[in-house]
Amino acid sequence: MVAPSPPVVIQCGKCGSPVSVPNAGMVATCSYSRHPNQAPGDIPFRPPQYKRPLLPRLVIPMGWIVYAILAVIVVGTAVLAFALTHSGFSAGFYFGVYPTARPAMGTTPLRSTGHTTLANPGTVVGERAATAFAPECRGYVPAAPHLALDVANYQYVSLTTTSSVDLTMVLRDPDGHVHCDDDSGEGHNPRITTLLSPGRWTVWVGTFHENAHADFTLLLDARGTTAHPDATGLAPDAALSQGILDLDRTPVGGSITDLSGMVSGAALATDCRGWFTTAPQFAITTAPSTSVDMYPSTHTSTFVAIRAPNGLIQCSQRTSRIPTVLCG
């Protein structure tokens, strides 16, 4: 059996009499009252009231506090470093720009394999440096995007603006990578032409000068495809628009009416120029070591891209054993 703790004796200054606290950890308070008929020195003593503190009194060494502050700083620095490493600029971690904010022009779905055009008027005030996306981006953009594109299938898209003010443009893909442009369009207008993979794409229109204000029209031209383009933007296995030509039987030509290309020739080979369709118009079969002359007959500047079985692409040149031909 454990012996009870001895009472703690407290001397109340005004009472002049000792007060015993029943248990350790309790606090005694003295209170006094005097009847009006009593003499000033005759103050009766009211029994003390006991109460236990709501919270225990903790004594934390100063060294522990310092260690706790240092631990918070170290952990916070590690978390920030991890975020910058794994969610850096290429993954969509931007300072002062918010890709997930509501677009000023709303969201446009691109779910068709046909032709989609759009012309949206808008305004812009260049507030934040576009270098927040990537060092090569120029100009100043608003915090929220102007337009979001909800892409369901592969789309060849051309984005440009019309304005009297020098503008820039940023296009962000679903993975956080960006395409930037300044003056590829007419005058001082930007233009971005690229292949959009399925996902959510966002568009910012910016001004070349900081805090400049501009009215503009954003133009969108999109052509959907069911094919799956390769890294060049071409889809060699897509359906042929003109069919197969067997040159071992009858050398023939073909007539092509739609040359609205969206794939840049510069992305195909160093000697390629112009713009090409994603799907080939012809597939040609011929015997090995056959010399073939292929050239377009048209009143406009037209280019021919030829893809060999090994994937090598040549443009407007003589070759042999040609499987697919694209015109642009």
C-alpha cells in the first residue's frame, strides 16, 4: 500500500493562518469577507477553495526549441527542393502564372476528325514575364490562360492572332511543356503550328512589352486525325487519300485537291520546305533499282516528301523504291 502524500502547507499573508492543500498539485486560494458591524481588524477567515490546474505546467529547455526550429527549416527546404526538382518548369510549376485557372475565353473541345475553326476576340494586359514558363519565352502574359483546348484525338492545330500591338503566345501541353512564339505570324503577331496529343492544352496571349494593353482576335485552325503520328508529325500508316500506284504496270499520275498541310517540312528533313498533310496521298510500289522521277505540276509552290521503307525522308528529289509520298 502506498502512503498518501503529506499535505502542502501554504501561509496566507492576510489570513495569518496556515492552509493545508490536500494533495500535491492543487492550488489554494484564500478569500475574505467582513460583516459591516465587525471591527476593521476582526476579519473572519473563509475556508480556502481548492482547484487543480487545467493544463500541466511544462518546462521546455531552450535548446529543444532551437532544434525544433532548425528541423522545420531543414524539412521545409527539402520539400521545396523536391517540388522544384519533380515539378519544375517543364512539369508546369510556374511562378505567378496559373495553368489551372479558368480561361478567359473558356474551353473549346476538339473531338472531331474534321476541320474546326475558331475566332475569339479578347484583351490582354501583359503582367507576368513569360520566362516563368521557359527561358526562351518572350513577352508578358496574364496569370490565367486565355483559352483551353480539350483534345480527344490527335489534332493538327494552327494558332495565331490579329492585332495592331506586338503580341506573343505560349501554348502549354498536358505534361507541362510549352511552345512559345513571338513574330511567326503576320506583322508582329505570333503563330504556333503543331500537333496536339489528347489531353488539356492551354493558351496564353501576351504582349511584348510589360503592362501593355491590347485588343486581339485569337484564330484557331484544327484538323483532326484518327491516325497516330510519329515524332515527325507524319502518319505513314494512315489511310491513303489517293491510293496505291504500281509503277511496274503503268506509270500514271494523280490529281490532288486538298493540300492544306499542317506538318512543317523543317521537322521532316533538312532539305524539306513547306507544310505537309499528316497522311500520305499515295503509296507507290516498284521493282528494286528503279529510277523514278516525281514532281508536282501546279501553279503554286508545291513540295513533295518521299519516305523510304527504312523511314528516311527526302523532299523533291529523285529516288527509287518509294513506298509513300506526301505532297504539300
